[in-house]
Amino acid sequence: MMDLEGIKKAIVDTLRDEELASFACYEAEAYAKIWPYVFVVNDWDVWNERKTALRLQVIRWLEEEDVPYIFHRFHRGCGLVGLNDQDVATHFELRWSGQSGARSDAHQGWNPHPLKSTFEPCYPAKPS
């Protein structure tokens, strides 16, 4: 989880417009006073196709966790998610930030074998 200064730096690096970044940092400070766990989700796997809102899958996941949360979008593909539960915040970060080892190996994951109905490793084709 990021500290407030890390959140501000990520916002400034993402937005690059001085006035917009300044206002967004002010908003981030306000959210950090209300929500103990705040994440900048600018490059996370949470955005819909147009980067205007959270994906439906993310919203459903948050609702299933049954804890209050806030989502605030600053600009196309940059926003904050605030949570008040440490366990959910940790799980949210691992699940949606792309930092999980399981997520990074997804392209090398397990696929059901079409004939045996078991799970066997899926290996990429070797170049000729």
C-alpha cells in the first residue's frame, strides 16, 4: 500500500498537467483522511475498455467483499480506490495490481486437457 507522498508522485507522473495534478493531489489528501487504504490505480487491471470506470468484474469483486469502498476517477486511466479494511485492501492490491506471481504467470498457466479432462501444463510452441 502506498503512502500519501507515493500516491501524489504517481498522480503527478501520470497526469503531467500541473494544475490538474495539483487538484488531484489535494483530492487524494482528502480521500486519505477518510479512507485508511488508498490506491492509485492508473496502470492496474481494473479499468473498462474506455478507461472511464471500473470493470464490472472489479465492482462485483468489491461488492462480494462486503466492505465500503470509494472509487474516484481523475482523468482517463487514472484514479483512486479507497478501502477501510486492511485484509480486503491487501487482497485487492494483490488481485488487481498485477503484482501477484500467479497473475504474472497466467499466460503459462494450466489449461484443461481436451481428451483427459485433467489439468496439464500448457507449453508455448517451440520456434522452428
